[in-house]
Amino acid sequence: MTDNKLVLIVGANRGIGLGVTKVFLANGWSVIATARDPAKASALQELAAANPGRVSIPALDMNDAAALDGFAATLGGKTLDAVLVNAGVAGPAHRSADAATAEEIGALMFTNAIAPTRLARSLASHIRPGSGVLAFTSSIMGSVALNEGGHELYRASKAALNSLSRGLWGELRGKNITMLTLHPGWVQTDMGGASAAVTVDDSAAGMVKVMESQAGVHKHLFLDYTGKELAW
Ligand SMILES: NC(=O)c1ccc[n+]([C@@H]2O[C@H](COP(=O)([O-])OP(=O)(O)OC[C@H]3O[C@@H](n4cnc5c(N)ncnc54)[C@H](OP(=O)(O)O)[C@@H]3O)[C@@H](O)[C@H]2O)c1
């Protein structure tokens, strides 16, 4: 790794995480880009080959509690200028709280809410005081104020992420870092579908611009990829 600014992107092998990785690289950053299976993360491997010394691809499965809790130690004392905990899942296809099993709910809540916050808490002391940014890819669907119904399980998992990130901010306030809970837009990914309103490139460019521009504000904000503040 060279001496550029360093960002950790969790869940970087496809979709929004891959797009954000490309933008940070274009902006001159070095990137730690996690994937569940780095050997199969061919897009990240191509980026690593094209940007020698600026991309590392550690394995991380957000459903592996031991790996989550051990991840910070693998950083080897590196200081992170920014973190984006991006990995997430849509949950069971039926989308219904009434139809859901305890196992489905547990898996969705663990991946989308518990694991991101648990990982972030363990990373907080590695984030650069002053300009460091800790960000989560949440969703406008996590807003209770803006909830118009539908996708109720996914909404609940992102509302839980928003609540847990707010609780974590209670611990990190005063540590001179910025925390962002971000909505990437409705994006053309495997999750968002081909008819989504926003391209990965536009969403990723906006997410990175927001992360770079909010460095140093030392607040916890719920923002979309254009920088607009959202109601919790
Ligand atoms: N697309 C949208 O319209 C939209 C809107 C609002 C919010 N979001 C949020 O944006 C984030 C990225 O979504 P996307 O649209 O880019 O979805 P995507 O194309 O389905 O990609 C999801 C990413 O999360 C990773 N991931 C899922 N479960 C994981 C786990 N247990 N451990 C590690 N990585 C895991 C995936 O890795 P694998 O390849 O290994 O599965 C993949 O890198 C998610 O948090 C999503 O909820 C998306």
C-alpha cells in the first residue's frame, strides 16, 4: 500500500460497493475492498492489477461472527481515513413479516443491522481522528418517517441499522470523527434491478462525494447520495 488516503469498503465485489471502490481509486485513494470470496472477486482483482499497491482484497463474510470480531486486528495498525460498511441483502423474496420464519428474520437482521454495527464498533479506534468518516450503506427504506409501506422486512432491517448506528454515535460522539448513514438512491444493481432510477456510476460518484465533503463535520447525518438530508 502507498501513502494515499485509505478507505475500507465492506462488500466491494459487485454493485454499489464495486462502484464506490472505482471512484475512490479514481480520486487517488488506496482501498481495502472486502469480498466474501476474494478468489472469485474478478472485478476487484482487475482493479488491483490496474492500480498496483493500492488495492487489497481481504475475505470477510458478515455472517461469520468470529471473522467480524477478528477483522480489525487484521488491519495491522493501519489508520483508516474512511470506512463504508456497504454489504447488505434484500431478505426473503416474499418480503412479508407475516410469512417470515424466525430464521429468515434472524439472518436478515444479522446481515443488515447487527453485523454492520458490530464491525463498525470494532473499527472505530482505527479511524483517523479529525477527518475520519465512518459510513453505512443504509436506505431511505430505513426511514420510519418516510415509510409508505411495502418491503416491510427489508425496511425494518434498515430501520434497525439506522437505530443501531445512532446508538453507536452516542458512543463515538466526541471522538472527532464523522458518521454517515447513507441512502445510495434506487440503483441498477442485482438488488435494485434493471429498472432502477440511478446508475451504479452516478450513485457511487455521489456517495464518494458525500463522504469526502462531510469529512471533519463531526456529526451523525442521514444523507442520500446527492447530499440531501433525510428524515429519520
Ligand atoms: N440497489 C439499491 O437500489 C439499493 C437501495 C438502497 C440501499 N441499498 C443498499 O446498498 C448496499 C449494496 O447493495 P447493492 O444494490 O450493491 O446490492 P448487490 O448488488 O446485491 O450487492 C450486495 C453486496 O453485499 C455483499 N454481501 C451480501 N451479504 C454479505 C455477507 N453476508 N457478507 C459479506 N458481503 C455480503 C455482496 O457480496 P456477495 O457478492 O458475496 O453476495 C455484494 O458485494 C446494500 O446494503 C443495500 O441494502 C441498495
